[in-house]
Amino acid sequence: EFLFLAMADGTTQGTSRKCSLCSTVSLAIVVGLFAVFIGGVSKLVKNAPIPKKGVPITKYRRYMIKMSKLRNFKKTKKILSEAGENLANTFVQLSPDASLKKFLNESAAASATPLGRVVLYVKRILYFSLQRYLGWGRTDASGFLHMANLYFASEDQFSMLLKRANSALERKEHVLLDIGSGVGKVTAKVASALNITENRDVVCMENSSPLRKILGSKGYQTVSSPGELQQSPLSEVNFSVSALFNVLDRCDNPGELLDTAIDRLNPGGLLLVATVLPFRGFVYEGKKWSKWGKPHVRSPKHPLRFSEIMTSKLSFEENAAIFLEGILRYHPSLKLLSWTRLPYVSSGDTVRTFYTIDMALMVFRVPSSAEL
């Protein structure tokens, strides 16, 4: 019995030592993993520098135009004289407003803390990784990671531009077709400016699958292309307003999108077109093993043709006139009701708090059958 008790005691002590050893090893592993985690976070914080402030947006630099340049084309470039006069007569002067200030503050706040900078840094790595290793397109990767919020006008500014279109907006109920909707933030502003209260009265055409899911979650009807719109239950629906916001320069067949936006409008309906100037057409295309940090791009298969190539060496007014002349050459029946110059702003990253380029926003009216 004594021998049995002694053996049992020895077994208990051995088991206790093993448990103690296991606990020590487990603790060491946990401490090691925690140290690796802290080291990784420290490295991320170190490699996620504080971004520089974006270039200030002022009324003079991003909103104003020179009327004399528009009216002088009859002396310098006769092919642009009609477009220049048209632009001069319909320009609506806007200014930076509270909505823009809020967007810029939110963009700056995203990188104001170490955690915020780490999040931006990690998203940047994932953004380029999805493009390089999985062959995702830039738009799909950005939409999936909820990156690069874009801004160019507030609801009040849309309303100001639409004031000149009162006769075309006599209908109390509107149905909006937004081609190239992104995540739908601008879509919501336009819908609100048109007093559209039901999201089901908005149809969003968006090629990116991740972005269509976001739009669908907001209650918008979605299609991927003009072909799908034609084959869907919406094929018989006509719209009172169509919008093409910064999409004509980033698609394979801008003429098809322009035709769709116009053909699906009710007589007397409105066409809203926003574009970066100078207009440069190219397509972001997903391609595996593309260069890190440089999305794969190519020329459109069916580009829009203009009277001359728009470049940054030309003035904003000249680029605007070239663009308008080209659009009216494709669709001479369109009438420009109002337009303005605006900054196209993108939320920041690990380099800058925000980015800005020039763009124009134009409102056209499609003539009624009696006017043709």
C-alpha cells in the first residue's frame, strides 16, 4: 500500500511538472505573438507617415472662368466660336460651400490619428495587392475596400444649376437614370435636388460588381450595362433626367453611353454631364502582375472624337469649348441650359489629405418632338 501511494504521488508530481511546463510554453508563445503583433503595429505606424495637406481650394483657382477667353474664340478659333458663346451665356458661378468644407475636414480626420494612418496604409497595400495578384480593376478594388471617396458638388449647387431648367422640370414626379454611379453618393444628391423621395425611382448603371452591391443595398435599381438595361423589365421605362458623371473618359464606348442617356429620356428631359478637363479617355483594366502602384490602363476601343486634343497646356475655357463642340457635333439637338466649373476632389491617402483636379458640370435639355 505504501509503495502504491508513493508511485501515485510520483505520477501526480510528474503530471504537475508537465502541466507547469505546458503553461510556461503557452505563456511564452502568447508573449511572443503579442511581441510580434506590437512590432508589426509599430512598423505599420512607422511606415504610415503623416500625409501632407492638399492644395487649398479657392473660388478663384477652381470655380471662376474668364469670359473674355470664351468670347474671343471668334477671332482665334472659329470652330469654337459658337461653343464659346454658348458657354459664356449659360455659365453659373458657384463657390466653395459648407458641404465641401465638411468633406475636406472628414478627409483630413481620416489620417489625423496613428490608427487612422495605419488603416489607410493597410488599405493602400491591399488595394495594390488586389490589382497585382488577383487581377482586379482599380474601380473594383477601390469599391471593395471603400476607398477614395469623391466629391464635386453639393445638393444646393445641383439645385442652382437646375433652376435654369424649370420649364423642363414641370413634371412633379421624376425618374433618374445615373450612368456610372459609383457608391451612389452623388446619385443621392441629384435625386434630392430633383425631389425624388423613393430610391426605387432611381436606376443606377454601374459596371463594377462590388459597387452594384453597395447601390443595391441602398434601394436603387441596378444594371451593369446598356444591354442589360434593354433586356431588363426597365426596357420600357423612360426617364426625366439622365446623368453621366465622370464616366465618359473612363469607358470603352462613351458614345454608346451618351446615346443611351439621351435615347431613354422623355421629350424635354434633362441630361447632366460632368467631366474632368482636359478630357483624356482611357480605361482601367484589371491585369495580374501589373506594376505595383500603377494600375493597368489602355485606350478606349471606341473613343469620342474632338476637333483637337485637349491638354493641360490649353486654358480651362478652351478645353471646355472643345468638349462642348464635340458633344454637340454628336448630338446637335441638345441645348445647353447651364454649366459651371468645379473642383473634382478625392479623399486622401498616406501621401496627401485630399487631391483636386478641374472639371465641368453641364446641364442639357433634349428637345421635345414639337421642337425637332
